[in-house]
Amino acid sequence: MKIYWMKTSEAFPGDSWLETQFTCFDEAKPDRQSDSRWHASIGNVHQVPAGPEGGLWAWSMTTVLPSPRFPFPISGKKSSRGDARRRVIECYKRMLKFDGRR
């Protein structure tokens, strides 16, 4: 795995992104369709801006693999950005293991 994080607005300029949104990439992602950064994306985190969950960090796994339906949570909220980032990577590794890729 060659995992790295980027601020989403820097990874994909020219669109509207939250300033607190970060995207996770795996350059060695299985079934990658091209060399584009878009196809290396595996998940993201962002800080919830307002409301009852304001200040929490939302995480989500955005990649899918052609295996049976993944039976574990693929999104949630954490109290810190670091915890949310770790959750994305843990979920991705679990997904690869479930799929039998690694």
C-alpha cells in the first residue's frame, strides 16, 4: 500500500470543498482504472461545521471492491481528525482483507 492524504481542494482544484476536507489515496489500489488521482481515492474525512455534531470529524470509505457486500461500517464520526483518518485506513485494510486482496 502507498497511502497518503491531501487536502481535497488541493487534490481536486476547481470545485467547492470544505476547507476541513481531506482525501486519502492508495497508489497501489486494486482494480484501479487509470493513473488519475481520482481512481486512487479510497476515502475522506471532514469536520462537521455546525449542528449537534459540529466539531466532530466525519469519515467515510468511498472505494468499493468487486467482492461480496462489505459487512462492516464504512462511515462514522470521531472526536479528532487523527482518529477519523486512522478509521479510514483501518476500514480500507479490513476491506482488502475481506476481499482477499492482501
